[in-house]
Amino acid sequence: IEKAIEQLDSDNAKVYQNNAENYIKKLDTLDKQYANTIQNAKYKAILFGDRFPFRYMADDYDLKYYAAFAGCSAETMAGFETVTFLAKKAELRLPVILTIENSDGRIAEAVKSNTTKKNQKILAMNSLQSVTKEQIADGITYLQVMQENLSVLSEALN
């Protein structure tokens, strides 16, 4: 992208190069933080009581996952078998059931209510699928959201 922008505005090529280099460094740092968090985590699995748009993350960092729906399914409620399957996985002492932003939490709550202790936290990760114009105007960034997701992931894994 940076090279294409340079062709459109060669007078500012150095600015674009510097910006790209700085952003790539920030992405590399974030990548190392994710890898380190997962490598040093107590648990090596996450449980999503929701749709699961984080498969790329699980695959990239060799993280096991259990989810109500594979990918970004349009389904809104999981069947009994799925809920009981996830509840059994939560019984493996996973302390957190994850959802995505703007979820109504029904599946996560159903999973939690089908565990013995019923003490799992329900936390949300942001898939960036529903970013609003207002959030963009307020300055929301990919890096900011992924840092917040890292914090949630850290809690889910420890």
C-alpha cells in the first residue's frame, strides 16, 4: 500500500516510508506480545460461546479453541448438543467464556449455566466487524483494539 501511495504522491515518499516502517514495528511488537502471552499462559485453549471470527489468531499462535459456531456464522443460537459440549470444555477449568462485541451473550450464559460451578467470567473480544463511523471519528485503531483483545485473551488464558 505504501508503495502505491508513493507513486501517487512521490513528493512525500519519505513520509510514507517512515509511517509504514513505524506501523510495521508496532505490528511486530504486538505479534510478539500475543506470542509471549500465549506461550506463558496457564491454559492453551479458549472457549467462545458465540460466533468465532478469531480462527486466524488461534491458528497463528497454535491455540486450541472451542466455539459455538465456526467462523462468522449467521446463526444466533446454538443447539443443546453444542451448549453441553462447550459446558464440558468449560469444566476443564477454563475461567472465561468469550463472546464477540455486541453479542447478546445468550449462548455464553447458556454454556455457563450448564457448568457445575457456574463461575466463569464472560468477556468480549472485538472482531472489528461492527466498528461505527463514530468510533472511527473518535480515533479507534486496529492496534488499540488488538491491544484490548490481548488483555482479554490474557485473562482468558490465566
